[in-house]
Amino acid sequence: MQSPELTEGLKAHREGRLGEAEAVYLELLKAQPDHADGMHLLGLIRGEQGLENEAIRLIESAIRQRPSAAAYHHNIAGLYRRVGQMTSARAAFEQAFLLKEDYGEAYQGFAEVVTFASGDEFLNRVLGQLALKTLDDRTRCYLHFAAGKFLDDTESFDAAFNHYRLGNQLAGRDYDTSENRRLFQNLVYYAPELRPLSKPRKGMPWQGPAPIFVVGMPRSGTSLVEQILASHSSVFGAGELNHLARVSTPLLSALLQSSQSMSGQEAEDPRWYLSRRAEAAGKDYLERIQQGVPHRGEPWIVDKHPLNFRFIGLIKAMLPRAKIIHVRRHPLDTCLSCFFQNFTQGQNYSFDLTTLGHFYRDYQKIMTHWANEPETQFYALEYEALLSAPEETISALLDYCELPFEPGCLKFYETKRPVSTASFKQVRQPLYHTSKQRWMNYAEQLRPLARILGLEDEIPIRVGGSKL
């Protein structure tokens, strides 16, 4: 039975009040140094704070106290995966589902770190679980994604797609396409108000490291580009930060505010008002990355939140000197990778191909708008060009960032840094071409999506069972 203190700590932890939860766990461990749950939960806090090595040490200690706790093995597996210890991650995920046979999340985690070969018994184990009628939808969802990964690896593409389709149906969350479209339309509509703010302003605050924003659709290669940049001695890769959406809210509100509701100098000079708001938001962002990112004094910090593409106009107003890199990949490859990824949060549009297609079209429209605005210029990097001509593409990327070439950027896979995104395996390997035109394996299933994207002509025509 949990103590009242531990219950309160768990409540604070679930609600995101990490400081309060940490204090409870530390106090518990002070009184009971070998308290397994206390070590495990403090380890989770340390992982969320970016202190992966300490997190691993704590949860390893918890496992020594309670080796039968499946959740401990699952959670340490995620940490091993983040720091690139794939063999340890595989063993820990496997131990988790051996201890708890219906641990769907552990099966999915195991599948994500393994490349399967035909004859592996893993699929039979997963299908055996799926045959049980007592499973809840959440567990069943994880199992379908695990089966899909196995079957994709072993080139059973029709069966793989069917499992991914079922997993997406079970994971599907409500998504309002019209609400997202309204946001995009507002950002584009008010872009002219931001134009005068998009040039460096005298006296504008700029202290500490400067940001490089890597944007694009999820699963388009943004993690790979961040890893390449983070392999440079002058760059720190901070991963997917949520700071921009938070600090831009006041500026976006100011744009939506009519001049009639302003008073004093705000009403007399709305541009002055927006300028002040933009400077405040930019300063807030810089303070957040200065204080909240564990960099080592590098002059540049990469913020790789793909969906920041929505805010390019705001970025230019808040941080005119910031670098913005837009990563593009073939639309069908990008959308297929999104559909095959069981996103835990933030990508609710990705669980249905029709919704995904419409989101992609909206993304294309807003990026075309930013590209045509002189004040919102950015650097466009083609994922396929990176695969076919890596040295040339990386050199051009570094030139845009005003960074001297360093050979380490070509060997990005040797850079030791935590990676929390779905591309944790890709960034630790040399460039490979199997992800290029992967959509061709699923051409028939993607025909409706291709129609939405205006790419139906790229889908081969079937005649008598053969493709033309």
C-alpha cells in the first residue's frame, strides 16, 4: 500500500509539477534509501530533466531491489534507447513483456529497436496476445503496431499495412481539421503586420546562444538534420522544445486584437505595440533556452520542433537573426512514416490517412506562403538530396548557418547525445537509402492519400496483378 506522501508525489508528477514530485521522492529516499518505487520514480524525474545517466543508475538500483517489476524494465529500456544503448534496450523491453505477458507498450518498444528476420518467434507471441479477448484497446493498439513493424521488416507489406491500419484505428484521437486550418489562415492573414518587425532592430536583446529552428513535417528528416548540426563543435542539439508555442501566444493575441480595443500609445501606434510584444516574446524565448537547456556554452542551439513551421512569421518578428531550416521529404514517404508511427501526443492528425493528407496540404500551403514572403525566407533542405549527395548538402547547410565545415558532421552517427524522437535508430547509423521511396511498397493502399495530395499519377497502374 502506498504511503500518503508517495501518493501525493505521484499526483504532482502526473500533473507536471516535477519540482514538488522530486521533493517528495527525495524525502522518501532520505528516510528509506532502498525504497524501490522511490528510486524508480526519481529516475523518471531525472530522465525528464535530461539527466539520463543518473536516471539509469537510479532505476538499475530499483531493479536490483524489485527485479520482478515489469514497469521498471520497460522504463529503463526507454532510457537505454534514448542514449543509444540498443542492446540493453532490447533486453530490457523483452524482460518487461516476459514478466507481464500483456505489456503491449513493451512489445512495441522491442519492435522499434529490433530489425526482424523471417522465422523470428516474436510475431507468434504478439499474435497470441492479439487472439485474447480480454485485452483493452490501448494494449491491442500497441500490439498491432508491433506486428506491423515485424511484417514491414520481413517484407510482408500487405499484412503489415493491415496491422498498422488497425493500430491507428484503435489509437485514433479526435482532430479538428478546420481548427488547424483557421490557425494557419490567421497566421498567414496577419503576416503583413509582422513584416516591419522581421529585420534586426537596434537595441534588440540577444544574449547567450542563438537559435537554429529545424522545421517541417514530422518524419521528414528533421531529427537527422539536428543530429548533423549537433555534431558541430559550435552547436548544441536541444531536441523538440515547446518554448516557441508558449512565448508566441502573447504576440499572436496582440495580432488578433483589434485596434479599437487598444488605448493610449498602443492605439496611436499599433506597430510600436507589436514591436514591444515581439521583443518581449523574443527575450522570453532566449531566456528559456539559456536557462532550461543543458548546453555547454555553444553559440548555437537547435530547436527541432517540426511543427514550428506554423510560426515562421512569428519567429522572424521575435528573433530576426534566427536561422530557420525547412526539411522536405517526398510527401508519400513522409505521410507513410507518420501513419506507421504511434505518436503518443501532439500528432492527432496522423492516425487517419485522409486527415493526414489534408493536414499535409495545409502544411504545403503555409510553407509556400512563407517561401514567397521576402521577410520570411528560410533554408530548404531536401531529404533525398542529403541521401544522394551528403557532403555537398551538409556543406551548404553549414554555410547557411555561418558555420565552418567540420568533418564530424559527416560522421554524425558517432556523436553521443540523447535522442528522444522516433528517429533514434536512424541518427546513430550512416545514411541509408531504404527509407527512400519506401511508399512504393504500399502504393495501392496509399492511392486515396495520393489523390488528396495530387500525386495519383505517381501510383503505378495494376494490370492483371502486375504494376505498370
